[in-house]
Amino acid sequence: MKLDPTKMKDWQIAESAEEKMPAMEEWRQRMGLERDELLAYGRIARLDFLKVIDRLKDKPDGKYIEVTAITPTPLGEGKTTTTMGILEGMGKRGLNVGGCIRQPSGGPTMNIKGTAAGGGIALLIPMTEFSMGLTGDINDIMNAHNLAMVALTARMQHERNYDDEQLERLSKMRRLDIDPTRVEMGWVMDFCAQSLRNIIIGLGGRMDGFMMQSKFGIAVSSELMAMLSIVTDLKDLRKRMDEITVAFDKKGNAITTGDLEVGGAMTAWMRNTINPTLCCTVEYQPCMVHAGPFANIAVGQSSIIGDRIGLKLFDYHVTESGFGADIGFEKFWNVKCRYSGLKPHVSVLTATIRALKMHGGGPKVVAGIDLPDEYKYENVGLVEKGLPNLLHHINTVRSSGINPVVCINSFHTDTEEEIALVRKAAEGAGARCAVSSHWADGGDGALELADAVKDACEQETEFKFLYPLKMKLRERVEKIAKVVYGADGVSWAPDAEAKAKSLESDRKYDDYATMMVKTHLSLTHDPALKGVPKGWTLPIRDILIYSGAKFLCPCAGAISLMPGTSSNPAFRKVDVDVNTGKVQGLF
């Protein structure tokens, strides 16, 4: 059956391709894996990270390819689709290529955005498993995270109900004297549930818990998910698991998971998450799935572990960063690569005519609502006015010492004149540029892109970080704001500046990563400001501390860790064929 994305839904394409998906033994032979390095899990499998890395530790790494984007519309500009397209295009060229992407959250999958499997013929399979839990990593993270909250709230109840002598006699516990107004953690679940953002727990009698204000976040916002993306092995994960700040005591001292003696049990819940899951494209190129942290508050990358395996197994390994280059690439560049010690050969900058029209002053783009006509028909003037956003991101990538490949992710509404204008601008800025129709044509439509990426991988790079680790927090933020966002400078709220000074004076925070928090819909802190705004200052209102992940997160604007479900969510279209048991309606 020919796969035709103009006549088939993504779930139908996936279902058709899955009928011929390689079996475990075929994958093992194709990837050169030993029999005990592939751990079967239904139609998919995990890769035994420790065994693969130990066996291949002396093998030279392949080429390292990162995928990012210009500032997106609320619809997204197809980074995952482009990632799948690169795998398929290079696969068509007969190259040994693979990749690693993030696991999608159930929140977006059942809400407006849908799954993050790509689309059309540039799609990851098996789509149902990928979209609905995969091998259980998010569930394990939820259990581990919520166990920390169980430990905290139970401890608070027992400390209230018993005196010091009773605590020691009954439980062998010392009093932590936790401040109920300074509990940092909340609970997590993997759906968008705005009614759980602010809650009261412990209602009832003295045996029903400790009554206090609490909160829920979405599971992928958990610090544990951020940790999974940046740890190097299970030993590293276990060490960090004792260092998570859960609350503060009444003297202002941090109360950690280690103080609650819960880090070991949390690691036990997460022991299997250390191994990436093996999936593939609809054209059967291998692609791992591992970790899924937020990009606006955490690192927004698939795991370092996945990249380490991929670079040993494949001659070309592709990874993807969340959101635009101002967020995802910046964190890949200055955090993930610094932690991993890996240096990329090329970054692919995904762009669409649609997004450039928006940045050129086109009408507002709203998820779930049909696009205005300006986005459906030729409008060279809007594209031209939007080009500065593309050029800004090209310069950001080039600041790292990498010369990017601009991928024009083509839609059937794009015209030759619009595409020619973007190509001329990209090449004029010194970047390679390729038009790719991978959504419609799979690998055949991505051959120009594949060739451009392969050529770029042979170019010498002078990869360098934006700032040295010895640079103080406020100087780092200033550097990021000016170079990456295009701000004139940074303004600090009094409380945020006081916190920054305190953190800078404490040497234990010297090696913490700077993890900026801001909207992905603008280079600025204001999602309404499109293009490349001039004459503005980045306001920092707070700094969040993730002591397990070792992140300091300066916040520019408000941030919610629990998204809301829309009035027309995707779950209304999802169902099960009762005759076959197959899931339908995912997109």
C-alpha cells in the first residue's frame, strides 16, 4: 500500500507501516547488537545502555547532527518531522544513520498539539506505543516523583503528631521541622489539568495528613525528567536522587530527598528508565526515544545516554532540541554539550514559509483554528519582512562555531518565489539551504537535505561555548540575553537580584547550569512580540533552583508547570477499534 499523507491520517500511515516493521532479531543484526543488548518489550525494545557502551567504548564516534528551528508559530514548524526526514533521506542514500528524540507527554497528546511523532511520511512508529506511554518511563518518573511527596507529607504529619522522643522511638527519625509555607515540590501527573495547579491537601482529621496548600505539575516538568536527560549512567542518577530540594525548614535550610531517606526507593522506581527505547521511522531507519523534559524550564533535549549510544552505533546520529534556537539550541550548546563532552558537527535550522509570514506581520496564528488566507496563498512581502527572524537564528548557531543547514520544511501552499527568497537570504548569510518535502514524500523528498547535512558534517568546525563556567550567574544571563535573544540588557526584580547575589557567593552553585526560562513564541519574554524586536530589556523576576539536576533557572515572565486542557482537545477524536483493539485518531 502506497503511503499518501494527503489521503491518510498519521495514525493510518503508522498502522500501515507497522505491518512490515522489522522484528527484534532483524534490528539486532542490522545494528550489530549482541543478543543480550536488546531487551524486548512487545513490538519494541530497550537498548541495554551499560552493555552497549562498555562493548563499544573504544569505537570512534559518528557524526553528531542537531535539529533546531526558527521562532515557531503555536502550531510548531516540524522539527520532529524534519528529524525523521533527515533519517529517511540519509537512509535512502544508503548511509548508516539513526537518531534519538524525546518521549511525548500525554498532556499534549490528548490536548491541542497531539503527539510528537512527526507527520506524513516523516513519522515515527509504532505510533500508538510512542504516544501512549511507550515502555513506561514517564509512569516510572511519576511514581518516583510522587513518592518524594508521600515521604514529605507523611513526615510533616508525624512530626506534628509526635514529640521528639516518640519520633525517635517509633520511627528512628529526627525532627526536620519543615516549613509548610516553603514546600518547593508538588505532585505530578501526565495530563493537562488546570484545576490541579493550586490545591489544598490533608483535609480531614489528624490521621488524614498535613493540611496545606499544594500543587500539581505535568509529569515532564518534573526535575526527575530533567535529570534523566543529563545523567551519564545509573550511578550518576542515584547520586543526584538524594540531592533534590523538596522543601525548606523553618531556619531556611534545604530539606532534600536524602534527608527524607527516599532517594534509594525513587531510584528503584526509575532503574529501567536508564535504557533508551528503540523505535523507527515509517521507512525503517532506527530512532531511539529517551527522556522528555520541558524546553522552557528544563534542558528540552533527549538524553545524553541516547546520544552516546547513537554515536557508537551509527555513522550519523541525529538529535533534536525543543522549541526555537533561542531556547533549544542554546541549551544544547551551553548545557547538554558541556555536560556530555560531545561536539556537534552541524545544526539543522528548520524554517517554514508559514512562520516567516507570521514574523513579517501576518495575522495571529491560533492552534485549533483554521489559518488565515495570508498563510494559504503567495505573499512574498510578508516572507521578506519575516526573514530577520531566520537570519537572527542563523547568527545564533554560528556563534557556537557551527555553520547551520537551513531546512525549508515545505508545505503545498509554498510558492517557488517564496522559497527562492528564503534560500537566497539563508545562503547570503553563509548557511547551506535545502528544500525538503519529507512530510509528503519521505526520504525521496529529503535527498537534497540529506546531501546538505552530509556535506556540512565534513566541514571543520570550531565549536565553542558562549560563556565559561567561571562566569557569574548574572553575567551569563546578560550574555545570553544580548547574544541569543537580541536584548539591550537585563533588569532584575529586587528579590531575584538578591537571590542571584546569594547564589553567586555560594561556591556550591558554581557548576550549576544556567537554564533560562522564557516563552518559546518570541525572542523576547513577551509571546506577542514577533520577528526580531529591538530596544527591549529582559526582565528576570525569580530564579528556580533544581539541586538534583543542578540547574539554576532565571525566569523571564510567568511560567506554569501545569498546562490547561483546551475546549476542543485531541482526546475527543481518539478511540479504539473494538474488533482489532487498535487505537485510532491519534495525530
